[in-house]
Amino acid sequence: MAFVTMRMTSSITLLFLILCFSTSLYNASALVSDGVTLLSLLNHWTFVPLIINSTWKGSDSVPCKWIGVQCNHAYNVISLNLSDLGIQGQLGPEIGQLYRLQTLVLSNNGFLGEIPSKLSNCTLLQVLDLSNNSFSRLIPNSFKNLQSLRSMNLSSNLLGGAIPDSLFQIRQLEEMNLHNNHLSGPIPTSIGNLTELLRLHLHGNRLSGTIPSSIGNCSKLEELFLNENRLNGELSLEMAKLKNLKTMSLFDNQFSGVIPQDLGINSSIVKLDFTNNKFTGNLPPSLCFQKKLQVLNMGSNRLQGNIPSDVGRCTSLSMLILSENNFTGSLPVFESNMNLKYLHISKNNISGPIPPSLENCTNLAAINMSLNKFTGLLPSALGKLVNLTILDVSHNNLEGPLPPQLSNCTKMDHFDVGFNSLNGSFPSSLRNWTGITTLILRENHFTGGISSFFSELSKLRELQLGGNLIGGTIPPSLGKLQNLFYGLNLSSNGLTGVIPLELGHLEELQSLDLSLNNLTGNIDVLDELLSLIEINISYNFLHVHVSKSLCKFLNSSSSSFVGNPHLYVSCSPSSGLNCTSTSNLKLCPYQSTDHKGISALVILMIELGSSLFVSAILVALLLMCLHKKDMKNDVFGEKWGSAIERGAGRIGFLMYKEEMRFLTKNQSASLHNIVMEATDNLNDQYIIGRGAHGIVYRAQPGYTTFAVKKFAFERNKTKYLHIMQKEIEVLGKIKHRNLITYADYWIGENYGMVLYEYMKNGSLHDILHEKYPPPPLSWSIRLNIAVGIAHGLKYLHHDHTTPIVHRDIKPQNILLNDQMEPLISDFGTSLYRNLAEHSYSQSHSWKKLSTYVVGTAGYIAPENAYVIVQSRKSDVYSYGVVLLELLTRKRVVIEEERNVTGLVSWVSSIWLETGKIEEIVDPDIANAFPNSGVLARQVTEVLLLALRCTKRKPRERPTMKDITSFYQKNIFKLSCNDVDMVNEDVVDVAPQPYSVPTFSTNPVSDTQSDSYLHGETSEDQRMQC
């Protein structure tokens, strides 16, 4: 019995040991619940980075060594930081099962969809950062459960609706960042509950209403950013009680009323920016009471009264902007201030002398006092500002000479004293300004001739001397200023002599004004200035006829040539000049300059030619009448009509015919009747666009929406009928995913119609410039658009049996479908060659096909502005300009203050001078550079391509084949979040003098990354940036 008992005891002991060993094995291999939860999140992601796939392993027992994961001693996940990894997809509701989570950082990824309300189950959460993603819909009300939360950052997403009142029940919250979303409605009055709040960033939304007075309870508040909203009303007096407030940014709103006059007395304000509101009354007198104010920006308001003396005593101030207000009185005395660098008080009513005490601000770099009522002399004390680069005191009442002490400002870049009463000669010591680019001395009383030292200022881009009493001749040495670009104005100065031939060296000059002088001689030198887009030589004594290259200015601005009694214009047929518009100029017969008169033989030939010409016209009229009769049956002629059938193109054989079959059961119904019924007889409410050749309407005759372009024939039926014919003829011959297609057409007596596919997203121009607020446009979308346009043009230039030149590539003619895929449209001015033509050069046969310049200003290649050359390289130039618009989100003509600059020139100038791409491209892209070297390289390479496409000489531009090959580079196959391991040289289509700049990889701050935008993944799977 004892033996049996002993044996049973041994068996039980062995079983217990086996059980313990098995349990131990299970514990060593089974993943804890938090690890399982993390793996379940991956099911909601469409892209999982390699670094997560390689470390997040289900075979682990705990997730504590996984990338981005931290645990406590009990293996509970307490921190999850997956920022900047390029994750794409949604945040699953399983996140709410991490009950011990204290920190969640998912910033700078591609998360989309709504923020899961289950996240509120993580009641221990202290830091929540979901910024720079594409989260949308509403902020969950359930976030009020996150009572441990100290920092919330939901910025730079697509969140909409009102700010939930529940957020202001999280009483321990110290930082709330909701900026750059689509939030609307008022700021909740419960904001006063957040007594621990340090930073409140709500800028870049659509918030309305006033700032609640309860904000005065947020006594610890240091930063308040409410700029770029739709807030209004007056500021509460309670805001003056925010004694810890350091930064308050309210610019670009609709605030009004008087700024609380106690503001600044009880607080240590460092930065105030109230620009572009409707504030009235006086500037608070004690903003710098604590001597800590660094930035004071009150521009573009309705403030009045004197500028407080406290401003001059504010030695901490580095930037002072009070422009565009109604300030009066004189400027205060400025005490010694080593910090002040920028002083901008233009467009006020400030009077009195310019205070010499400005010399105490020795580090001033920019002064703008223009458009005021300053009197007296320009202080010589300004010569002590050795760091000064910009001085603008134009449009005042200053008098006296230019002080020679200004030559000490050797860093001067922009000097403008125009529209004053300054006098004397130009001090020769100003030759020390070797780096100056803009010199404006116009509309004063300067005398003494044009100084020879001007030719030493080799970096000048603009020289304005007009409206003075300079006298003398134009020195030939001005021809050395070969960087002159924006303008040379020597008008109204009593200049004599001839126009020096050396001025022909100014190859980049765009504007030349020599009017109102006493110049004589010929104007042959002007033929060499091919870059000119504006010229004025009126009221001189110039002679010889206007050459063919200058005729284009006669049609646009013939007054630029009047007042020259010996100036003649030739109205030959080849000049393309409308002589009726130049009746204020003398006409000369079109003859060879080799003979002094016309011989009898020539007269006889002219008479015979005239008779033949009249006969030819009569025959032509007869043929036109016969042709018009035939056109009643076939408006374009039998040959043309047989080549083009209605319903050609993609939509013709798919939706269109089925739609028309349904709508035209009554066989008498025509396209015209259907469109008229669908648009209420072409009512203006259906207009979706206007172009050079017609008006575009939106029509929905059945289930499908179409775009209808109406070509009006009233002004010139032959011309617009031909344009419509060309449009249909080209569209009937081409088929490509990046080219628009048409469904049908109709011809009437006074107008015609063409039916196209309807593009919901409108044109690229609309997306870039017209929609407000500007819609997000990520880099991958922009790149996809650029690539699509390139493929469309490559098809036209190289892949179609008959090469086609579009001749009017611009954002208005780039339509975008539902997937933001670009489609090139408007082929009314395109040209295509006969199959017999094999030359791809700028041949004479191409030149003679057109007698007028086609295209749109700003996009026309330089060679097409003066000679009608129809080359595929013209389209390449236009494509380059479109690339620059995509990169910069600027219009093709840039207006800055009173300067007007072409986009190509603006980009080229900045690139050559700085080499900094971040100063060129859209800030929404540039702000993301520090986070992605791949993004920086891709954008740089596209910029270099655009610069090559816009080269002045056509032979230096790439072909569209080169460009589509360019986009096959390995760098464009990487996502913006990949590590850049590609070591490619810049492709041969990139300009050789330029190098790819390097960018810092330091992390960006919240304010730097505010504008970082996201979008959908494109078809080629490029990641969004």
C-alpha cells in the first residue's frame, strides 16, 4: 500500500512539473494583449513601412522592443511614437484597447478618415499628436474623457465642423493645437475653463464670431494664434489681463474697434501681429512697457493718431510695421537700439522731418517710409546705417541733395527716392553701391547729366531716372548694364543727341522709356532689344521708319511713338500692322531703301498689279458665294465632313450615343435643341468658363453632364469657324488619356457648339489661383499633373502620325478629371503638318501658316513674340512656365507693390542670386523639405527642368521625349518618406550651371510645418508629401 501511495505521489509530482514547464513555454511564446492590439492596427493600413514590418513580429512575447513602442515594467504599452514613417491608411478603433497608453504620436504620416472615438478609452493619455495627416470629419466629443491630457495636437488635417465644447472640459490641458484644418463656427465660451492652458493655436481655419471674454481666465496663456480665420468684433478688455501672454497673432481676420489701451502694461508681450484687420483708434501707448516687445505688426488697419513715443524707446524691438493706416504727426525719437532691423511705416499721413535719431538703430537693414508727407532734407545721418539694404522714401515732400554719406551704406540693394523734390547732381561716391539692383530717382529735380559711374553698378536690374532736369546726352557706357531687366527710364530729362548703339547690349531689358526728350537720329538700335515688352520713344525728334520688329508695339500702344515729326511707319502687308490704329503717325510707302524714288516702270507695275488684285478679289468673292451655298449642306465642305464623324473620341462610343438615343426618341430633336433645353437657352447661370474662342457651359441633358463650348461667329465668322473646324478636326484624329475628347458638334448661322466631357475639378488655373480657400495640393498630385501633361504633349509631338503643335499650353487649358488627372484642351489654334513634311526645324513652311502671334502672354516662347515660328519647342517653353506655376503656386505675372514681373524672370533671378529653392517654391511644399530629402530632390529636379524648358534659345530646350524620360529617373520612383539612396547625376535636360542644394534634416517646429499638405495616392503609387 505504501508502495502504491509513493508511486502515485511521484506521478503527481511529475505531472505538476510537466504542467509548470508547459505553462512556462506558453508564457515564453504567446504575445501579450497590447502586442496583439498593435498588430491589429496594421489591418487598417494600406502601406506599412519596412521598419515596422521588420520589428513588429507576432512571434515575440512582448512588443517592448518594437520600433516606436515603450512599455512599463508590466509590459503594458505606455508610449507609441510612429511619426514620420510614411504610414498610409486609417487609425483603427483597436487603439482604444491600449488602456495604459500615456503618449500617442502619429504625426507626419498619411492617416485619413475619422479619428476613432474609442481613443477616448485611453484615459491615462497625456500627449496626443495626430498632426500633419489627412484625418477628416469631426473631432470626437468623447475626448472629454481624456482628463489626463496635457498636450493635444490635431493640426494640419482636414477636420471640419465646430470645435467641440467638450474639449474645454479637459481642465489640465496645457497645449491645444487645432490649426490648419477646416474648423468653423465660434470659439466656445467655455475656453475660460482651461486655467492651465499655455498655448492655443487655432489659426488657419474658418472660425467666426468674437473672442470670448472668458479667455481672460486663462491666466497662464503664453501663446495665442487666431490668425487667418473669419473672426470679428472688438477685443475684450479681459485680454489685457493675460499677464503671461508673450505672443498674440490675429492677422487676416475682420476684427474692428479700438485695441484695449491697457494692453502691454500687465504682460511681457514679445510679438503682436494684428495685420489686415479693421482696428481703429490709437495704438496702445504701453505695448513695450516691459521692454520685451520684439515684433509689432499693425499694418493694413485703420489706426490713427500719433505713433506713441514709447515705440521709439522700445530698445528690444526688432521689427516695426505700421504701414497702411492713418497715422499722423511726426515720428518719435529713436533711442539706441541694436535690435531694430525692419522699419515699415509706408502709406500713412506722417509728416515732419525724417528723424536723424534713426542713426541710433545701427543694425537697420530695411526702411520703408514711402507714401507719407515727410518734409525737409534726407538726413546724412542715415549714412551711419552700414547694414542698410533697402531705403524707400518715395512719394513724400523731401528736398535738397542726396547726402554723399549714403555711400557708406555699401550693402544697399534697393534705393527709391522717387516722387520728391530732391535736387543737385548724383554724388559720385554712390559708386560704392556695387551690389545695388534697384535705383529709382525719378520725378525729382536732379541735374548735372547722367553720371558715368552708373555704368559701374553692374548688378542693376532697374534704373529709373525719368522726370528730372538731368540734361546732356545718353552715355554709351549705360550699355554695360547688361543685367538691366525690369526697366530703364530716362524720360522727360531734356536729353539730346542720338540713342547710343551700345544700348543694344541690354539683351534682357523688358521696358524702355526715352519719351519727352530732344533725341535725334535713327532707332535702329532698338531692333536688337528682343526682350522688350514695353517701349516709349514719344515726343522726340527721331526719324527713319519704324522697323518690322517694332510694329507689334504700334498695334498695342501706338502713342508710344507719337510726337516724332520725322518718324514714319510702313504699313506693308507683311508688317501685319493695322494702319487705321496708327493714324497719328506718318505713313511711308513700302519700298526698297536702295532707291531715292519710284521709276515709271515701277509705277506701271503697280498699276498692273492693282488691276490684277481687284480682279482676284472679284473672283474670290464669287467663289465664296458659291462656297457659302454649298456650306448649307456641309458647313466645312464635303472633304472635311467625310474625314470627321460626329461622336468621335472616347465618350462618343460609350455614354454619349446611349444618352442621345434616349433623349432623341423624337428624331427631329437636334444637339442644338437638347443643349438649349438643358441650359435654359444658354443662360448665364450655366457658364463655367470663358476662353479666347468661346464661352463654356455646363449641360446635363440626361444622366450625364457635359461641357458645351459656344463659338460665336458675329465678329469674324471666317476666323472663328476656322478655329472651331480646327478644334474638331484635331480632336477627331487624336486619342490619348491626357487629351480632351469631344462627343458631338453643331453649326448654326451665328454660332456653333462642341460637346465635350465634363471635368468636375475644372482647370489647373482654377485649382492653383481661383478657388478660395486654396484647396490642398500635395506634391504627388502636382507631380502627377506635370507627368500627365508631358505625356499628352509627347503624344502630340512625337507619337501621332502627323506631329501637332498645340500653341497655347497654359493652366486654363489643362483640365482635371475626378482623379486629378490632367487633360490638355483647346486645340483651336493648334498646327499639324502634312505627312510629306519631315523637317522638325523651324521651317519657312511653318512660318507662313500664320500671320499673327497666337498663344497667351507669359506663356508664349520668346521667338514667337517677334517672328511667327511654329516649333514644338514653343510648346516646351509653355510647359516649362506651367511647371513653374505648379511649383510656386504663383501667377504667370507677379505683382509686388508697384513692380510687375514675369514668373520665369522672377524664378530665374532668385535662383541665380540665392540658389535657395525654398525661397521659390510654394511654402506648402518647402515646409516639408526638412522632413524628406527625397521630396527636396524631386522638387529641385523639376525646378531645374522647368528652367531648361524656358531657355531663351529653342535649341537649348529639351524635347517632350526627353522630358518623359526624365520622369523615369529612380528619384521619382521613391516615396517622399523613403531614404534617398539614389546617386544620380542631374539629367541632361537640367541646366548645367545649377546644382542641387542641400537641406537641413533638423526636425521642424509646429509653425514651420503648419502648411504641410496631403492628398490621395496616385496611380503609380508615389507616396504623398
